[in-house]
Amino acid sequence: MPPEEPVAPDAGSDEVAAGPELARAVLDAAKVRRAGAPPARRSGGSPAGGRRRRGYTGPGPDPRDPQPFSAVLAQLIKVRGWRKPAAEARIFGAWEAVVGAEIAGHCRPVKLEDGELTIEAESTAWATQLRMLAKKLLAQIAAEIGSGVVKKLHIHGPATPSWSHGPRRVRGRGPRDTYG
């Protein structure tokens, strides 16, 4: 802290205060500032009267400090109203964390529309198992993502190849031994 210049005891005198007079002058000036009166200008001082800007000084946390990216992103999502789209995206992006590693290894989310999540299982056996666990899955998703994002589950087995192409279909037994 730079040493302060001596303050004149009277505005009209040219002598410089020292020792106890200087201390008395500084104390009087502090009392005047505390009472709300405008501070007296120091001789040779700054036009602001030596006042320092208050606010963000000191060792404590400060809103101007660097923030973690996750905190900034969470604030942006909250301010912009992206909570629901972010939750929906998390279902697809973090599927294993949402439902668990074992279940995620045997199924995948396909689409989410109007609160209805379509899940495709790797086999019909897993599709049946997931249908029995539907309430538990909904509870897990609600706990991990938030309630109201997924309201209903549509679970189906693996997609079989379709042999019919085009808008018209002919009824019949379909393809048989065409490879041998």
C-alpha cells in the first residue's frame, strides 16, 4: 500500500501535519466520510478523493471468477428453457447410465415422441423380458432424467427383413428356398 501524503490540518494553512496532528486529521476525515458527507480532497490526490471502488475485492468467491463448463452449460440450459430437450437427448446419449449396463447391452432407444419411448430389443426374448420390466424401467428413467419426460414405453423385438417393396402387395406364402 503506497504511503499516503500528509493532509493539511486546515484548508487555509500551508503547513503539513505530522505525528499526532496527522492522525487526528485522518480520523476526522474518516468520521466525515462515514457520516455521509462528501470526502475532502487530498492535496495532490486523485479527483475522486482517494476513494476505492467497492465490490469485488478480496480472497472470497466472485461471480467474475472462472466457472466450470458444466455450471455455465447448466445455467444456459435453464435460462434458455432447454431442460426438456436436454433431458430427451440424455436418454439417447447416456442410455447405459440411465437403464444400467446389463439392460443397455441388449436394447437401444429408437425414438421419443410425445413422451412415448420406443425401445428395440436384440431378441424377442429380451423384448418380452423388457415388457415385464416396463414399470421398473419407467421409474429408473424418471429418477435419472426427470419425471414427465417418458410416460409410456413401446418395446419391440428386432426388425425382420421385409421382402415386399413398393406400394402394392401380393398375398401369398412369401419367399421360400430361393438361395439353393
